[in-house]
Amino acid sequence: MAAVAQAQETSNVTSIKSLAESPALNSVPSAYAFNINPNDEADPNDPEFAIPIVDMSLLTSGSPDERAKIVGDLVKICEEWGFFIAINHGVPENLMKAMIDACHGFFRLPDEEKREFKSGNDVLEMFKYGTSYNLALDKVLLWRDFFKVRTHPEFYSLYKPASFSEISLEFSKRSREVALEITRAISESLGLGPDYIYNTMNMDRGLQMLAGNYYPPCPQPEHAIGIPHHTDHGLVTLLIQNEMNGLQVEHNGKWLTVNGPKNGFFVNLADQMQILTNGKYKSVMHRATVNNKATRISIAIPHGPSVDTIIAPAPELCEREGQAPKYLAMNYKEYIQLQQSGKNYMKSTFDHIRA
Ligand code: OGA
Ligand code: NI
């Protein structure tokens, strides 16, 4: 009986925003129940959990020695963390803020207007809007609404609110420059030269998306989840947020809440970086928690190979390390489809293609 009532309560929920705004809501409906274990949280004051910071200005305009130092630091960061915060990256603060505001503007549209942006489940839709992750597959509903827009190689945009298109065009271009600079430095850190990843992953036609997440306040934040633990499917993801924290990364077996310099980009390595490096660099597990104070907005900007690229461990690296490839080669588009099929719920897709 209770289960039936619960199902009715949530089956017609079109957005977590509208559910969270219902005045009677004082606990998490059972369809959303997810337990966070507070014992798994890292102590942010422990030096072991000091999040690496990368000063991008030293990569772009430092002396050759300064650049070499950062490239050297990246080896350790990519092996041990797969995560860092990029500062002095050149994307103007007012553009980052305008992008967050434009996202907020979209989520504030009435539900019936946002519904215009619903689409099928193909990963390469121009854009999509929804709640949770995939209502047909989700075992537990997620405390978030989202949109996703493809911004490269062809640029698409939401057409509401009116300012969205112009802001997202500029923001996605500038963020792509940051992601490519990071990619060059990582490529160099592998001893493969700065253009190796760009060239072999066909990044001139590389997939870039702009993914907005809306996490409204939750009455019992420890009993719900924004996005459960996962790794991203591309090469490198940049992320910005409004003034609320919530992103957690897994480091040395603990969950660490990312709390960093304002205006930095949170940068996580993703699956293609782990596959390309034959496991040397780490696609970091991460998740989004929710809070009971204020709405959190985050924008993830994943960057990947072109969708037709055959992804596989770099032969040059395997040879140098005397290792057999640990992952099977496959087409990047198929990899994304595998990730989104739900077969790898709360697992990394690369676990599915181990050689
Ligand atoms: C994602 C993601 C985390 C966050 O969108 O893939 O990991 O903090 N988001 O919103
Ligand atoms: Ni992610």
C-alpha cells in the first residue's frame, strides 16, 4: 500500500525542482532513497586530501622551465588523483557567471516550456532535458534535473532563455581552449609530445557537451543523491558551479568534497584518458551530493575524441612499458552507448572492456 502511494507520488514528477518546491515535502520519498555513508568522507584538513591546483598561466605563458615543472607535476596528479583545480585559465569570471545565470534561467522556465527540449535517448541528440538520469533505467531516482547540449564539432544551443545561445557559444569556445591546453600538457607528460592526444583522438572534430545540473535543496541530504558515483566517458571534463559545493571525488578510498578557489575549473580525467594510457592515468570516480540549504547549479563540460575514433591504449606507451593492452579497442560512439545503456550502473564502463 505504502509502495503504491509512493509510486503514484513520484510517477508523475516531471522535475525534481517541482517536487522539491511542494510545501508538504519534509522527507525524501522512497523512490529517491539513497544512503550516503558519512564514515567514508575524507577530512578536508588532512594534507593527504589537499586537492592539487594547476596554474594554467604557467603552461600558456610561463618560461620553458615553469611549463616543464607543471608538466612534471601533472604526472603525479594524473596517476594519483585524476583530478585537479585549474586556476588562471583565462576564461573571464563574468562569462562563467553569465553561463551559470543562463542555466539557472533555463531551469526556472515553467515545466511545460522545458518539456519542449525533451528528446530521445540517443547520446548524440542536439540537446535534451530531463530529470534523474534515465527514468527507464534508474533504480533510484536522482535529486537533480539536467540538460545536455552538444557544442562541438557542431554548435547547438537551447533556444530559451534568449541569452543562452550567445553566452554558451562564447563559454564553450573558451572552455574548449582550456581543455585543449590541458590535453597538450597531459600528452607531453606522457612523453608523447604535446599533439599526440589531439591527433590520435581526432580532437579537431572532438565531442564537447555542455551539461547543466540543477540540485534543489533536499530535506534529508544524506538520504538522497544528486548523481551516484561514476566516471565520465570522455577524455577530460571541466566543471563550474554556483556558490554551493556538492561535487565529491574519490581519493585513497575516501570521498572528498571539492571546495576550491572561486573561479577555478574543476578538472577530472575521464575514461578515454585511462584507456589511452593503459591504466597509467586515472579516470576519477566522482559523485554529486545534495544539501538542505540552497539550490546548487553545476555545469559539466566533457571533452572527448571524435565519435568515430577507435579508442584503444596507445601502442607507443604499451611498447615502452612492455605491457599488453588492458582494454579492447572500440568505437567511441559505441563506448558512450555502452555507458548509457545502464549495464554499468555505478561502475566504470572500462571495466566492461578489459582485455
Ligand atoms: C556530471 C557530474 C557533478 C556535479 O555531470 O557528470 O559528475 O558536481 N556532475 O554536478
Ligand atoms: Ni561526471
